[in-house]
Amino acid sequence: MKSISLFFTFFCLVFSLNAAESSSSDSMPHGFISGDASNGSTLVESCAACHGSDGNSISSDWPKLAGQNQRYLYEQLQYFRDGERNNALMMAVIPYLNTLKDEELLDMAAFYESNETSRGQAKNDEELLSLGTSLYRFGNMKEGIPACTACHSVDGQGNYLAGFPSVAGQQVGYLTTTLKAYRSKERNAGEQSLVMQSIAQNLTDNDIDALANYMHGLYK
């Protein structure tokens, strides 16, 4: 099982290096070009009801978008608009996204990234925190679970160039449903989803609860 953990660490490293090389080329993907946050602020009115005016959602079921890395948000908005990612809670805004160009999606992503993420507070449950800390920082080689730090960093800030999302302070409800969606393979948009599916298939419900609680309390 140790080889599995090493594989995912290697995958994240290679992905990051490839992203860095791409970012310096003339054919740099849109995800690496900073959007116009000011223009983006004029495009997110339809998103505010669920994600908050600044991207800090109030409901645990809706993800915080504030402070999230721009490439990740840009790619996810594209997936939703183009029908590659489906979520019942997003259906109402898909018609709106369909009216937007790639540049406008990037501007929206830039706006959210420019805002500060509100801090979360992990539940003070010693057993849950212990399990969450162990899984996030070190993984579980016996169960084929690599450390989350390999891609999402020790403080949960993710990896900007590779497009690995920040998980620090993210809503517990959203983290829980997302990990379960990866486990069931319901969430399958993009190459990174294959990696998350292979990890999540080894997580129990208790593991997911512990990780969601721990990540919710992370901050830099």
C-alpha cells in the first residue's frame, strides 16, 4: 500500500511541474491567465444567493468560493457550463452560465479568488480530530489512502499552478457530499476526478466525516 501513497505524491509533483512549464509557454492555458476581478464582480449576482456576495457561503451545503484558486474555479465553471459536471443544486444557474464566454468565467474566478476566505471552526471532538489529522497529514497506507497534503498542502491551500483546490475552511457539508460523490463516481469531470475517485473509494463514512471536520478548521 505504500506504493499507492508514493504514486499519488508523484502524480501531484509531476502535475505541478507540468503546470509550471505550461504557464511559461506562449500557449499558456486560460486557467493560468489572471482574469479581471473587477469585471467578475459584475457577473456574480446570480451566484450570491447561495455562495454569498463575496464567495463566503453561509449554508454548510454550499461551497465557499472566496480565496479559491482561479484555475480550479475557472475549470469547474467550464465543466458546469459545458455539461461535463452535473449537480442538482447548480441547475438553476446553468442557463446563465451558458450565456457567458470563457473570458467572463475567468473574470468570475478572479473575483472569487481575490476575496478572503472566512475561517471555519472544527468540531471539538478529540477522536474525530485525531483521525482527521492523521488521514490528512499522513494518510493510511494500509487502506490505500495517501496523505491529502501531497496535493492540497499542509495548510490546505492547494496548489495554484496544478489547479488543486484549497480546502482550508471549506464547509463541512460540502466537503462531505463531495468526497462521497467522488467515492460513488458521481463526480467525474476532469482528469483530477479520476485521482480523487481512486482515493475516495477507500474512505469510510467515518473517515469522510473526520476529514471534512479537520479541513473545515484549517487556515494559514
